[in-house]
Amino acid sequence: QKVRRKANQSKPPPTPKTLNPSSGHSPMAAVRVILPHPHLPIPSWRPQLKPSSSYPRRAVAAPASLSPSPLTASLQLGDVIEAQQFDRQVLNEIFEVAREMEAVERGSHGFRSRVLEGYLMATLFYEPSTRTRLSFEAAMRRLGGEVLTTENAREFSSAAKGETLEDTIRTVEGYSDIIVLRHFESGAARRAAATAEIPVINAGDGPGQHPTQALLDVYTIKREIGRLDGIKLGLVGDLANGRTVRSLAYLIAKYQNIKIYFVSPDVVKMKDDIKEYLTSQGVEWEESSDLLDVASRCDVIYQTRIQKERFGERIDHYEAARGKYIVDKKVLGVLPKHAVIMHPLPRLDE
């Protein structure tokens, strides 16, 4: 109650730096102070976690004197649920912040940033993860925040007792300022976002989407190739179950003159919803069974593993798909000299 009264006072605290006034964070978050470290250059941006219009949030009062920096004037993110929620302007601003974060990450070995000091992130993972969970947690800590984490929540949380995802989210949001969720069901992140009054980031929901991986992939293409318009992209492997390829297809469609090649075994072809979306956006796409031919035309080959865990008892389908398309020296031999090979990991024999 004291915090709530403080947040609603007309006179602002002396020198606070808080989240966006309409961020929807708890009153506690609204009055926390962020102190920049004097020895480490702090990026020009400040955290701006503003709910999107599709997910209404409880409003929290904050000092009126605080205004977004020029960089974050339009970069006001709420929940990160799917790749198609981003437009080019937001992507450009995210990538600009990412470049600044590279310098922060390098400098964090000497003096840790305090950009997110006082904030607590909960990583709620119902599926196995190495890179995604650790990368979120490392980033939060390098920016001065703290982490609550649960790995394999499907077995080692109240979900094993039958608790619904919605009830789990209502509980976890009471402990944290933002939730990073990985779940085995497609659409779980959207359900969580509709329940929570704090931001939710989708770190992969079954065969649905993995929007933050797609952000990293597009950023990597930009860094490696030097452009995003006019890219020819080959998506190879398990296209039916691979959430990374789905999100990447959605995101790359924001750019001009894109050509996408789908190369996969018949049992794991890209689903129609992605094809229909690309067509509606004017993106040219083509299905092919010839990896060598596609590789000779592409700027990027994005290879993925065949996901055995998505086949259930249909092991015969898995065996039919496994090992059909492998990047070997023959493929390397036909790639254009500037082209790159990308893989979201983990990798097997592909």
C-alpha cells in the first residue's frame, strides 16, 4: 500500500528512472530506481515494456517527467508472442539496441551494467533447453537484473499435479516483473500473455513459434550478408515441426524481394498457413527436393534437425525423414562465396 501511494503521488521521486508510464508493471516496478554504473557506458535506451493493444494491462502511475528517449519513442514492446507482431521500423530499432548490447556484453566482464537493476525475470521452461534458457538468464544478469528459474517445469512444478498454465502464470507473476516461457503446446504463450499482467516472452511453444530466435536469425543475416532486402533463403529439414523456421519465415517476409525455398522430406513439409501468409505478403516461395540446386542459388541455407520428439509413436515417419538432406562438402562446393549456413541447434547428423 505504501508503494501504491508513492506511485500515485503527483510529485515525482527525486531522480527515478522507471519503465514506460503505461507499462502495466506492478506499482513496485514503477518506482524502482535504476542507477547507471559510472565505469560502464550505458546504452542510450531505457527499458520500455509497454503492453500491446491486444493484451490490456492494469495501468500504473509513474512520474510525468519521464519521457522515452528518441530511440524508444516507437520501440514500446509488450508481450513477445509471435514474429508477425513486428514491423520493419521496430525491427530496425531492436537491431540498433542489439548492436549497443554487444558492447555492453563485452564490457560486462569488468563492470556489470545496471540497466535492469531491481528487476526480476522468471524463466518458466516446460521443455528441455540449453541455449535459450541460459542466454536469457545470462542477458538478464549482465544487465544487472536477477533471475528466478525452473527447468523441466512439466515434471518438476505443480503442472505435474494437474495445475493449469493459467494458474501457474498467475502465481509466477506475483514473484517477478517479466516471464520467459517455453512450453510444449502451440499457443501456450498467447494463453499466458492473456492471463498475466506483466510482459510474457515466448521462448518457444511446441511446434508453434520461436520469435526471439527469429529476431536473432534475422539480425545474424543482416550482420553476415550486409542486407535483408533481396535475400534468397533456403529452409531445410523439419519444416512441419520446426518453430524456428516458421518464425523466421514470418519475420523475413517484412522485407522486399525475398525468395524462400522449402527443402524437406514429404512427411515434414512446410504447413499451408505459412505458405498462405507468404503469398498474402507478396513473398515468392518454392518447394524443392534438390538441395544442391537450391544451395547454388541462396544467400543463406538455414538447416534444421528432424525433430524425433514430435513424431510420437510414428517412428516410421521419423526414419523416413531422417538423414535425407545433409549439408556436406558437395553442398559447400555449390554455395555462392558470400553465402552462409545457419542452424538454430541442437544439431545431429544433418
